[in-house]
Amino acid sequence: MGGHGPTTKVLYVWGVAGAGKSHLLSSFRTERASATHTAGGDDLHVVMDDVERLGDAQQVALFDAINQRALDPQAMVLVSGSLAPRDLPVRPELSSRLGSGLVFCLQPLTDDEKMAALRAHAASRGFGLRDDVVAYLLRHGRRDMASLIGTLDVLDRLSLETGREITLPMLRQMEQPELEFGSGH
């Protein structure tokens, strides 16, 4: 190793539901799949969500996978859970391995950060969001980002189908399934 210590192989992210752990892991999987496909090599990365839900055999398999990748400079293990490694209801040796690398606690977004994220998502899909629509979503909708993004995607689809701008009346109408969108009113 030429005098250099081992490179961190394990990245563990934890936090409450809705903080973005699964989204982060999904993005990493997508990025790695693209890079692996381009390079034509085997995927050396382990990505595991909700580690606290693993059964005993799965915990042993994850522990072994971490150890197998320890000396490979290209390998990475990205794991998420709802608790800090030391508090996980898993085998002690797995808890120790998960805590041996970088550990990050993800915090849920503030309302201002959610507003910015919703606007960025809307912009990435080619539409703008009015202040009253964002405020209504944060006041009356489910507040986790997955639900908020899902609602925006439905609004975008409705807007495209009806040729109407996304407005507060459209959002309210969408929440009432007995109303029809096809009328154009």
C-alpha cells in the first residue's frame, strides 16, 4: 500500500423516513450501473437499503461482501438504515463494519429546501411552479419528498393532457377524483 492507509470502503447513511436515504442509494445505483456499463466491467459495489430489516443470513452475507471488497481500490459499499450503526439491531460485527467507514446522518429538508427542491424538479421537467401551488402542497399534502415529487409528476401529466397551466385550482381538482379533467374548464 506504499505507506497510505486503507481507503474508506463503507459509506453508511442514516436518518428518519423521508430524509432521502433511498433516493441517494437509487441515484448511486443508477450512476454506477451507467459507469459499469460504459467500462464493461463487473459491478464491484454493494448498495443495501434498510439494513435493519435484514435477517441473520443476509447480515452475514453483507458482512462477507464488505470484507471481500476491503482490498479492492475500485469497490464501494453504500448502506442505509434508520439508526446510527451502533444502535442497529444487527450482528455486532456488522454494526462495527458499518461504523468503520464514513457515517452520515441525513436530516429532512426544511420547508424552504423542499420549496427549492420542488421548483428544481419542476424546472427539470420543463414547467414552473407558482408560489400558491408550492405553499398548498406543503400545507395540505403529505410532506415527504417522495409524495411531493409524485404529486408534481401527476400535475405535470395532467397539465400536458389538458393543455392547462398548473394552478391551485388544478391541484384542488386533482385531489377530488370525482371531478373530470377532460372538460377543459
